Amino acid sequence: MKFLKMEKSFCSGWRVMSIVLLVFLSNAYIQPAYGENDVGKSLFNVNCAVCHGLKGDSSGQMMYNDRIEPSGKMIRIYPRDFTSAVFKFRTTPSGCLPLDSDILRVISNGITKSFMPSFNYLSNDKKMALLAYVKSFSTRWSEEPPCKPVAISKPSWLGSPESIARGEKIYKTMKCFECHGDTGKGDGSKSDKLKDDLGHQIYPFDFTSGILKRGAAPEDIYITFSTGVDGTPMPSYADSLNEEGRWDIVSFTMTLMKKDVPQQSHQVVDTKTKSVKK
């Protein structure tokens, strides 16, 4: 069993090295043409197409990557298909397109526990050009009106014993344990039966592994419960739980993650200047 884990880790390591090599070769042989309308396309072809494909349909050379969880479970991660314009990490309600600032945050920060790196070294102008090109892959952006973001107001009682107790009750009532398990390890009775909208097997989050892909702040957890994770079985609880209930379940899941309520919020993207603020 130990040999099998080492073998999987070795294979996964080679896939990471392959990504680095392909991106290096792309930079070496694809000469970017930074014309007036070509900046975003050139940046995408050089930095993103290796995974997301030249057409933005997730058909790049690295069509998936494998990551080994601390539990030993191997998770297969697929790049985003921009042609469907279905995004997991948004501040908008379930089913809505993300805000520009949502996508810019991913471009700037990357995605933890995935193979999506940070491109924060790019200037704001280049990030905006890349954002515009990503949006060109789907007609949804021109056909659907933008949605308002979910309001976030962290309560002072977050993390209190009373809130944790209420959150634990909600965790059981909403049957979160069926996917995430009784202790939040992602080992519930339905954990190996889940698939995303594309038919790929997908596993529920293991809260005991720490930080979410979206981030570690309470606001990140709250927005996940409020917006859901589109394209996956993780629903939004905006209609089934009021704000207090969603903050209560944040309190409880933070105990599963063994995290205290931090005093400072996570990085956000200023929606006016499009720059990342700390």
C-alpha cells in the first residue's frame, strides 16, 4: 500500500513537471503579438492554453491532473471549460455568471489545492485583457444580465459556543454528513457516488484537510454555503437557510477545520480599480 501511494505521488509529480515544461516550451516558441486587440489572446495562448486549450474548452495538453489527499485518496482535477461559462468560485447567486472581480481574484491568487497558479505578476492591464479574452469563449456574457453579489456581513458572535452548537444541528438536519461525513472528512455514505455536470467523479471536501480552494477566511466559507459550487453537487443554501443559519454552519465547519475566527479578512479585488487589496 505504501508503494502504491509512492507510485501515485511519483506519477503526480511527473504531471506537475510536465506542466512546467509545457508552459516553458510555450513561452519559448509561441511569440506573443501584443497588438491592440491581441494582448489577452497572446497571454492566454502562452500561459493558459496548455490546460484550458486554445479554444477554452479544457482540451489542452494537460487535460487533467492528479493530486493525492492526506488521506491517501487520489483526486483528479480538470481545468475549467470556459465555453460553458459555469464557474465554481463566485460571489454571485447560484446559476449566475461571476463578477469580473471574481475571475480577477482567481487570476491573481490562483486556486489552492489545484494546479491553477497565481498570475499576480501580471500588470492590472494585462489581467483585464486576459479576463476579456476568457469571457470571449461564451455567449452567456452578452446574453445574460449581471447578478448582484451576495451580501457579506460577518457577525460578532461567529465562532461562539452557541453558534457552533446551532451549526452542528444544522449540519445534521441538512444531511451534510451524507457527503462530508460525520466528522467532516469527506467520507460520507454518498462520497464515492458523486459526479459533476460533465460526468466526472467528484469528491466532497474534507474539512479536516484545512483550507478550502476558495480560501480560509470565514467569508470564503460563508460565500460557498450561500452561492453553492456551480457545476457540482454542492448546492446553495441561500433559499433553505437564513443568514444566521449559514453563519452558524460556518462556525461549526471551522471547528472541523480546527480554525479560529481570524481578525483579518482575505484578499479581495477592488471592483473599481480592479487591483488586489490586502
